[in-house]
Amino acid sequence: MSWIDRVRKALPFQDKRDTPDNLWIKCPSCSEMLFTKEYEENLNVCPRCDHHGRIGADARFAQLLDPAFTILPSPKVKEDPLKFKDSKKYPDRLKAARAANPHPDALTNALGTIGGKKVVLGVQDFAFMGGSMGMAVGAAFVAGADKALKEKCAYVICTAAGGARMQEGILSLMQMPKTTVAVRRLNAAGLPYIVVLTDPTTGGVTASYAMLGDVQIAEPGCLIGFAGQRVIQDTIREKLPEGFQRAEYLHEHGMVDMVVHRRDLKEQLALLLDYLGSSKAA
């Protein structure tokens, strides 16, 4: 028996075919190879460089809401209203996105509590077609605001989007005034509306409900802006400052109220909900 066979017999090596492919993950910021379990236990934040990774709706609900929350049904909207086709048909893109994600579109709402305070929490998932804002996202936002009005509680939204959904053309842009009206209804009812900006929040989402919160919170290092940096730089023909469109830069210039680490986010939201007078769970 060769030495390698003796070592393999003595040590609990797994056959390559039985080894999971997702044991390690590469940090997109510092390129450090991280043990996936360690990374997830650290709330998808790199323990080496503190980069805040993108997470889906279910992970966000689990991190921010107290146990025993309820996922709210997603509104039904007309799909592919423009019969749009690029390299693929729009229905095929939707089908592929739904096969890869647990929810039917980019924005999902849940009813629960944060620190005992009743809240409707909406989460945009960048993994679903870049979190793009189409009719389904607009309808889900309005449904979340309506539920908050009915429950007389705060509406908290975690944004993550590349902008409006191009496959829906002008109909996607119409979601900007639609969601703005929903925010105004919350304001008129005296209910808190809190925005948590996550990486990235850009385009029409930034130009509408993402920047209308009573309180604007951002995760560290997240990209926040309307147009891309290269577009701005080519338009004004000037070099942009270091860290432009990042959370810390916007905080320094008054566009964001606070930058909060993910591990402190639930506690900070509970404090704000208490201060703004959100109702307690019955």
C-alpha cells in the first residue's frame, strides 16, 4: 500500500464528488477566501475587511425581524405589457429569475415586529433582475404602505436596485410618482417611513421612494446614486472625488442621516421606531 493510500485511509477525506461546491466564498472587496459558514454567521459581512455583501429578502427578514413574522402576498400585475424582446423574451427572463429566487419579484413585504414594535418591512432583492423597479415592485411598495396604514405601524424599506426595469419602458418610470404618493399617504397619517439603503441603490429607485424616508440609513460602503459615475464624469468633464456616491460620502454631505453596520441595524431600527412612536404589537 502506497503512502498516499495509507493517508487517505487514515484521514476522513471525502470523495471529490461528495464535496460541496460552496464551502468557500471570495470577498468581492479584498479577494480574501472565506469559509462560507463563517461568512454567513457574520451576517454576510467580510470578517477581514468589513465589506457588506448583498443578501436576499429571506436573510434580511431573519436578521431584522423578531421571530414569527408573516410574509405578505405579492400583488398580481400584468406581465410583459409591452411584449418586449431583446436577446430574450421578457417572460423568459422572468421565468429564469423566479426559478433562481424564492419570491415572485424583486420586492417582498413582511409583517412582524422589530424590538416589539409592529412594522411592515419591505426588502428589494438585487438577485432578482438587479432589483429593478417594474410594475410588480411598484404594486408591492404600495401594498406594503397600505398594510402599514391598515395596521397603523411604520413602513421600513430596504432598497437595492439598479433602477427602473427597461423591459417595461415608460410603465416602469410611472412607478416613481406612484410610490411617492404612497409615501405621502404615510406622512399624512403620521406613520414612520424609514429607508435602509443597501448596495447598490441607483436609478429611478433613488429618484423616488429611496430618498423620501423620515430617516435615511445606509449600510457601510454601499453605492447610492442616480446616474453612473462615468456618465457624470463625462458630462461635467471633471474628476469625481474619492468615495463619490458611497454611503460615507453621502453622509458627510447630508444626503444620508446615518451609516449603520449590519450587526447594529436591528437595534438602531428598534430605537428609531420607539422614538418615532410606532405602535406595539397587540
